[in-house]
Amino acid sequence: MIEVKNLVKEFKTDEGTFRAINDVSFEVNRGEIFGVIGLSGAGKSTLVRCINRLEEPTSGDILIDGKSIIDLNEKDLRLARKDIGMIFQSFNLFMQKTVEENIAYPLIISGVSKSETDKRVDELLSFIDLKEKKKSYPSELSGGQKQRVAIARAIATNPSILLSDEGTSALDPANTESVLKLLKKIVEEYNTTIIMITHQMEVAKDICDRIAVMQSGNIIEENTTTELFKNPKTHVTRSFIKNLQDEVDEGYVNASDYKGDVLRLSYADDNYDEPILSQCVKKFNVDFSILSGNINRLNVKNVGYLTVQILGDESERLKAIQYLKDNNVNVEVL
């Protein structure tokens, strides 16, 4: 549905040319929630602003339903943007307009009749559960309520794509949860495609189907949320995951403190309840000591981790490790 090909964005600075986006390529499927996560300065916001051409790419291509938006003239670009909603960290509501007027704004400038606009506004107020705030002004709303109004405005014209640029960063955990539930509801009811820009892995894990990790203008890792948590391939991704406040604290383990190999095992829903370690002990002349563990509850599945010490002859340890891998357990030697 969305295809980004070899995207480059450069800025001219006093020191020379700065490349904010460096030859980035990825695809997003219809009805998918695709997360882009990275630290400040990674290029996430620049990337999402290129997708709707708020920033003009230096080179590369962006296709929506197979059609490039790069070469569109101003008139055609305005038409294309009607199919791309956007929400921001700072809400960007009109403070002098009521909730009703804020949601109606994109409909009015699109030439929708007053009767149809009123009908759509009431429908959206019900959808975001803020009917009682119809005549209120943004200053009378909480942060979570403001963002829900901003989301309603973003989907007023029924766009097939919704871009969220740090849309939950200004919210407390309770309001973040309510906004994420609303975004999931939008996907379920309207089959909207969402690209989530965030630096919060706790947000990405709760809502995203797939996640791309950015660093210094590059996508350094991309996978389904489950596989990313189960088998992170880069230091940056592992750092994001380990910094989460999880349901069970994994704790810190220094491998040099132990005699045997120290392994970090990760399991998904499909094998977390299998007695794989006990079977391993029966099959091979090894012993395990459990050092720590944790659980990450994801959007679709859960991923659990165990840090263990494995003791025994090297040949037996190698056989045991291979057995774990053959049984769909990801094994990282610490």
C-alpha cells in the first residue's frame, strides 16, 4: 500500500550538507500499524514528513497504491493529502475553535455540505467518546481528550493512511492507553493504515504489527513486533527492549560471574509453556541454573526471556544449545 524506495533527505547547513534520511526503503501493508522507533535525531520525524511531502525528499520515491507522489503538482498533491491524515505530539488544535469546529475544519475546506459535515462530526464525537465536549474549547480539555479530538479531525475525511508523529509523547500512561485503543479501533473499523513515529518502545510494543528501528537516518532493523522482541539483531534494539518497564524485571546478570556459559533465551506464545529446558537436561549431560527472567506483553503475542547458566562438557553444551534453537528458542550467548 505504501512503498518507500531509496529515500534520501538532505539539508544544507553552515557546516555543509546534512543527510537526515539515508537511502531508506520499506513497505507498509494496508490495515497495518507500522512503527518507526529511534532516539531523538534518528530521522523519524523527517521521514514521516517526507511521506506526505511536508518535507520535499532529495531523491528516492514514495508510492501509495502503486502511484508515486513525488512528482505530483501542487493541485494533485492537495488531493492526495486528503487521503493522508496526520496527528502531532502538540495536538495542533485551533484554540479559538470549539471541539465541533476543530473536527469540522477539514470537511469544510473540502467542500462538504453543512448537513453532511454536522452528521460526520456527530459520528466522530461518538467514535472518540467525547459527545459531551462538543461545544467545549481545547483549553477545557485534558491532554488525552485533545489528542482524541486531533485524531477525529485527522480521520474526518476518511483517509486510508494516518501518520502519527510522536502522537502519545505528551501524554501520561492512562491517556496514552486510551489513545492507543482509539487507534486500534480506527484500524479495525476503517481498515486504516497507520505509521507510528515514536521513541517509546512501550508504545510500539502495545500497538504495532511491525517495527523499524532508525539510527542516524538509516533503518538498521525491521521485523514483526514478536520477532523483533524475540530476536533483536542490533545493540540499539536490544537497548530499547531492555529499558522497558516490564511485567517482571529481568535484572542484571554479569556473565563473568559464572563458571558455565550464560545464555539469554527468548520464547514466544507458541512455545513458552513447553518443558524445553527439562527435556534438554534429560537428553544431554547438562545442568541449567535460572538467573533471571521477564515478560514483554506485545500487541499480538507475548515474549518471555530467561537468563540461564548452562553447565557441562563443551560438546554437550553445544548439543543442548542447538536443541534449544531447533525448538524455536532464540539463544544469545552473553
